[in-house]
Amino acid sequence: MRGPLAVLASLTIAATLAGCGLGDGGGRENARPTGQPAPTRGPVTTAEATPTYPQPSTPTSPLPALVGRTGTPAASLPAPGQVDGRDATAVARAVVTTMWTVDTAIDATRWDAAQRAAPFLTPRYAENLRLSPQVAAPGETWSTWAEHKSVTAVVAAPADDLGKPADTETSAFHAFSLTVTPTGRDGWRGPAVTTTVFVSLERASAAQPWRVSSVRAID
């Protein structure tokens, strides 16, 4: 049996050995000869203090445009030769009817339908539309129409009572309440969609035909 002094000596030795494990975790820092100063580390730099992480890359190429295929829609559309260019109301009605008459068998979005209205538009407005194809998905309603390969029928009711500005010889404004009804090639008939559109028209002189310079829609 070991005496109290032997036990105390064992505990003292164990405590001393345990103290040698402090420092860098491997005993190297405390293994230097007695009397030599401890090695010092230089100041912590910003790069060491704040780790840098790779930043997400930003795509540089534009999103692909949603463009339909070439073809003739299965619907009757106003033809330039059948619309009186001297009548601002008739030209405005022809434009909104054309823009909202879509054939989902060939059109990817309503942008394709808008291109068919180009003969009734000012050159600047037609070019702006041509250079602005849709890139986002057209939405759930369009997806349902496309599922049935639908063609829309458009009824344009005058809505000039909505604060219409006065017309001049070279500028005119007209509003319409549109009722757009899709019918599928499979016999499906969807609910009608109602939209209010505001149309601006202009011409160089009273001798020139009216052309649409902008169309704004409010659902």
C-alpha cells in the first residue's frame, strides 16, 4: 500500500506533465530552452482577419427572346387596305384588335401578335417593339391557352369617356375596352379576359394617314 506522501508526489508530477500540454497543442512552444524569449507573431493583416470568398458570377449574355414561328394566324385580321387611314378611330381599333389576336400554335407571346400591327404603326414605335421581344414566361393564362392551341377573338368597345384629350389635325387619342376570348383547336373555350387600352396616334399633316405611336394597356 502506498503512503500519503507517495500519492501526493504522483499527483504533483501528473500536474506538471499536464501543464506541458498547453500552448500550441503539441508541446512545441513550451519545449524551448529555459531563459529564451517566446517567438512572437507579426501583426494580423486584413487578409488574415477577413477571409475572402469567391463572388457569384454575373451573366453577361442577354436572356434568349421568346419568339414564335413564322405563319398566318387562324383568325381574320384587319388589313391595311381595308382600314381608312384618315379615320383615327378605325386605325386605333385595327391596331388593338391585331395586337390582342393571338394564335398560340405559332405565337410564343403577344409580342408576336404585336409585330403584325406594324403597317399601322409609326416607324419609331414599330422599331421599338421589334427590338423589345419578351424574355419572361408569358404566365399561367397563356400556358393554358397554349395547351389547347387557342386562338383569341377580340371585341373592342370604345372607352373614350375615360378622360380623352382633345384631338388635333396631327394628334389623336382613343381608348378601348377589350374583351379577349380564347378558343382551343380541341373545342375548349376559356374565360374572357378584359383589358382597357389607351392609344396615341399622330401624323405629319392632315393629308397623311394616321399612325399609332403608342399603346398602353391596363388590366
